[in-house]
Amino acid sequence: MPQNPTGQRIQTFYDRVYEFVRGVPAGRVVTYGQVALELGSPAAARAVGYALSYLPNESAVPWWRVINAGGEISYRNRGISADMQLRLLIEEGVAFGANGKTDLRTYRWWPEG
DNA sequence: GAGATGACGGGCT
DNA sequence: AAGCCCGCCATCT
């Protein structure tokens, strides 16, 4: 983990991504761009996805509740992980249509609200 | 410091 | 509607 000269732990952008995502309740979702926005870097959606790519599937951080702006599962069909994400969300009550999309107006979560 | 990397996003064809 | 293209960002070499 990165540290400053005095040995104190530096909170990187990635750390802040994990912190924010941990606050997303079951049955709700957020988008990559939204997380970036909430963290103060509106255009860092890509970096958000990159940060989540380092998490193991069994992470305490609910990475599966983060989807793209189109209401779809991303992950580029990389192995079984995309299927796992879809399954986990459905188990939590997030409905997906035959087009593979969910309704963000219904399931999107915003902090403090 | 320049170049590469990506689970993105929006605009244009 | 489905791609393609390009800008953006944090990190790592």
C-alpha cells in the first residue's frame, strides 16, 4: 500500500472507490460513471472499472452492484464472472430484461437518499 | 516523464 | 440498433 514519507497510509483513488461501493445496499446498483462523479472525478469512470478489476470475486466489496451507464453488466464476458454478477444481482432482486438491461431509474442508488 | 492499460461514456455513423 | 472512435483518468513500467 502507498505511504507518504511519514509512514502514514495514503488513501488512493482506488481505496475511495472501494469505500464508496461498500456503501451500496443489496438490491440496488450504481454506475461506474456515478461512482467517479461521487468521488469528485466525473470523467474517471474508466479508472473506477480498473480499480474493481483488482478485487477477487469473493471480496467484501460488493463489486457486482456496479454496472455501466447503459444498465448492463460489463466485464467483457471475461469467463464466468459476468454470469456470476448477473446471478448475484438477480438473487438480490434486481430485474434484468431479455436485452440484458436493468432499469436504472428503479434500481440506481444514491447516497444519503 | 512518456507510454501503456482498461469491468467507461458519449457522440457519431 | 449496433458498432466504432476518441477523450478521460489513476496507476504502473
